Amino acid sequence: MLRRFLRTRFAKTLIVVAAAVVAWQIFLSIRATGVVSEQLQAAASRGEPVELVVQLGFPPERFHTLFLQDYGHVRGVSTDGVVLRDVRPESVGMLARVYWVDRLTTPEESE
């Protein structure tokens, strides 16, 4: 019965879609390690809320600002980034996995 199901077009499509989702998640996990700066990693490892700059490769729009508010308080918006404060350390890793985020740095590094 399982063998018959695996031969159907639906099963093959389901397997391809599942493989694509897994590959995308692996890509985001690998990419996330290079997105966070070393200074920000050190600050987040202390376990206290951090202030960071989310650098984007484009001008942030309302959607991006509202999305980032789930992770911290928006302190300001520049031409290519958003400054967040009171970001929990565990949220830094989640932000690094967002595909449209180019870099996460401390405010001192981005100046």
C-alpha cells in the first residue's frame, strides 16, 4: 500500500516540496552564522537584552519595521537599516535567519 502511494504524482510532489523546505531551512541556518557580527555575538552571550542594527540591502518599508517590532523596540530607521533596542539574546539568532536581513551589528559598528 505504501509502495503504491509513493508511485503517485501527489506523493512525488509532496516529497519534492518537503525536500525543498528542508534545503531552505539548512541554507538559512548556515547563512545565519555569517550574518551576526562578533561584537554582537559577544554581547548577546552575556544573556542581557542588546541593542542592534538590522542592516538591509534596501530601504526598509513599513512591513519590515512592523515585523522587526516583534523582536525589539524600534529606536530608529535609516536608509538601509533599522535600530532595535531591548532585543532578547535568543532573538538575535532568529533575526539572523530572516532571509532579507544582510547583517546584524551593534550600533557602534555601523557608524
